[in-house]
Amino acid sequence: MSEKLRPPIVVVLGHVDHGKSSILQAIKDLKITEREAGGITQHIGAYEIEEKGKKITFIDTPGHEAFCAMRLRGVCSADVAVLVIAADEGIKKQTKEVIKNIKETNIPFVVAINKIDKPGADVGKIKRQLLESEIYLETMGGKIPFVEVSASTKKGVEHLLEVILLVAEMEEFKADVDCSAQGVVIESHLDSNKGPFATLIVQKGILKKEDFLATESVVGKVKNLEDFQGKLIQEALPSMPVGVLGFEAVPQAGESFKVFRTVEEAREGIKEKEKEEDFVGGDKKLLPLIIRTDVLGSVEAIIHMIDQIPQEKVKARILKAEPGEVDQSDIKTAMLTGAKILSFRTKESKIARDLAQREGVKILKFDVIYELTQAFENVLRKMVEPEIIKTATGRIKILEVFKNEKNRQIVGGKVIHGTVKRGSKVTVLRGEEEIGGGKINALQQNKKEVDFVSKGSECGVLYEGDALIQRGDIIEAYLEEKTKKEL
């Protein structure tokens, strides 16, 4: 194993509109905000910069409550976190959630107090709030570094980079470059012209063009590698964000990936992962969702409502949740993944509508959030397998075996418990061991056909099943009842 120092992967976290993207924009003028609708980051992006000859990879994450899972995914993919807090607003709900995630993952972090030039800025108040959250800054006797920043004037930005590089130097982040490339999917989508496209972070090894790779759900061969600026490259080193074209379907954001020698090995890798998931309880069904709404606020409200619905047996996997009309890529993603498309107070493009009709993809349209969530809950409930409850009704002890045929026997016995009915399903017991099961097709008492036999009575039984009954065996009759489908 050949380990070498690698650039730090930094995640920028904080409450919405506290200036995360603005800080990144100030760092090397990445102009992130200009690319986003309304100046709000609505996806995870990975960006690479170079500062004083050293590279840093930044992961930008959304601040909205609806994107909690995306923020946590960003934390789990990074080496260092930058916790951004606006000096004029202080710690908010999402800030507390981020602090909780940082503590749970035990990731090194830096506090960046932004907007120090705004009216109402109160750095002292922020420090007191951090103390209440058990965040102990260096200037207050703790070990957590912090920087005062103004993204608009770039004041403190250089200092922030210096602190990040200092943390990286102390932590000495390393990666094996001789092993098969591995990493994580940061974001993914279906490009209507190019096909499935994913942004990856390489964590170890070197990812190269023509490599075969697989995530936990999909296989691919690297056709094109792009750096974060969209330039074609031949290979990606550890800590490098890279765009990959060549997956057979859209991988899930948050999945890990690994390179294999052949496509066959890659497919085997997926099968092994599926077996592992089955072993640890992978019987939970997944319902992929694509959500399109009129405005971003509706996205937040719908996801919040969906999160309130129990998902212990069937779990929603949100592939996309964005404002805007349903487009062609949504339909293609639904075709590939079997996702349900939920459309709330928005329309679909003509191309999308025609494609959906042609391919049989249904778009579920709603104008009231309650109706949408109720329909979603009904879809989940239909996917739940009802539990089968067995209730024992009676037992017969076998006294004699009269006739054996293939899968059929005529036996005689005595009911020793309860009542046994004709047509009952039965379990065959030999001692304490269950050896098989079947059904009672006919019952006789005193050589007459009867519908049931009660305790203390002897009877003849026409049994059909997979167990060969012997004298002394017990056949236990039972009723099966399906429970109501509950989430």
C-alpha cells in the first residue's frame, strides 16, 4: 500500500441564506450563486481550488430544512467542515441540526462567522450561542478555530483558507493511490442528451477513463471524465471531484463506488452488496419519487409532510425534488428507476407529456398538499405485504396410516386438542420438529363425511402435503388471517 498526502475535502454547512455559497464565490470567484435559481443552492456541488500551491476540494450543500439528508451526506463525504453562521442572525434551526451532525460524525471543523459588516452583526452573541451548544472556540478556552468573514468584501476569506489548510496539515489526510479507485457519489442526474451523469469524489486510488465501476445499484464504464469546470481529463486523483459519463442508469447520490477489472466483476460486486443488504434486513421496499412543484416552498412543505408518514416497511427514496415543470429527463428517470412522479401545481412540457404517454409513465397531479400526501400514503400502503397470522384450532394424534400415495395419505387419528375442520391447513409435527405441511381435504367420522371433528373424537383424514406422515405424528390445524396493511 502506497499512501500519499491528499487535499482536504471540505463541506460548507449552515442555515439557508447565511452565506455558504457567497463564501465559496468569494473563494476564487467560483460564481456559484449566479448559476442557481433565485440565488439559492438547490443541489450538492463539488468544487476544487488551489491556494498557495495546495488544493482544497469544497462540497457546497443546500441549507433548506428539506435537504437534511443531503447535508448529512455532505458531512459523511468530507474531512473538514466549515460551519457558517450569519453574524446578524445567529444560530438557527438548521444550524443546530448541522452542529448535531458534526458532533455525531466527529469531523474536524472551523466556524466561519459571516456578514460581519452588516448592520446588527453581533459576533459576541454568536460566541455565547456556540457556548450554549457546547462549541468551545479557541478564543474562549476551547480548541475549535473560528474566522470572522465578510463574503461580500472578501474580508477574512484568505484567513479562512489558511485555517483550513492548517487543520488539514495537522490531520494529515492520506490516501492509497495504488489500490482500485473508490469514492462516493455526490450528485447525479439523467442528461437528456448524454445519459446518466454523476459527480463523484475519489477517496482512494486513481479513477481513469475506460475504468469499469459500480455503485451499490448500478454498473458503468467511464466514457468521459470531467473536472468541476467541465474540462475533459484522463484521470482523477484522491480528493478530486469529477463528473463521470458512462453509467448504465442514474446512481443514487450518497452511494459509494468502486472500480473493478471487468464489467462482469462490477456486476458481481453489486450482487454481493445485494446479498449483504438482504442479510442486514434489506427486505424494506423502496419507493423512488420525483417531485415537481410550482415553487421551492412547496418542495419543502411536501417533503416535510412525507417525512411525517411512517416508513418502517416501505421507504421513500427522493431522486429529485425541484420547482419547475415535469421535463423529459424526469420521464426518462422514471422509466429507468420505476419512480413515481408527483406534480404539484405545475405542468409538464409537451415533450415530457408525449414521452410519458408513449412509455406508459403516469404523472400524478395535485393542487392540494393534503391530497398529494394522502395519495402517497396509499401508494406506500399498497406496497406493504400484509402479515399472515396463524391461529391453531386443533390437533390430531396419528394412530394409523392406511394409504400412501404421491403427496396424499389416508390416516386415522384422535383429536387431542380443539376442533379440526375440513379444508384446514396443517403443520406436521414429529416430536418438537416441524417436518412439513399441507391440507386436510376430507374428514370422516364413523365412516361418514363430516365438516369438523372435536376433541376426544377419532376420525379419518385425507391429507395432501409435502410431509410423509408416520404413526405418532401430530398434525396441527390452523387458520390464516391477513392483517390490515399498516405502514
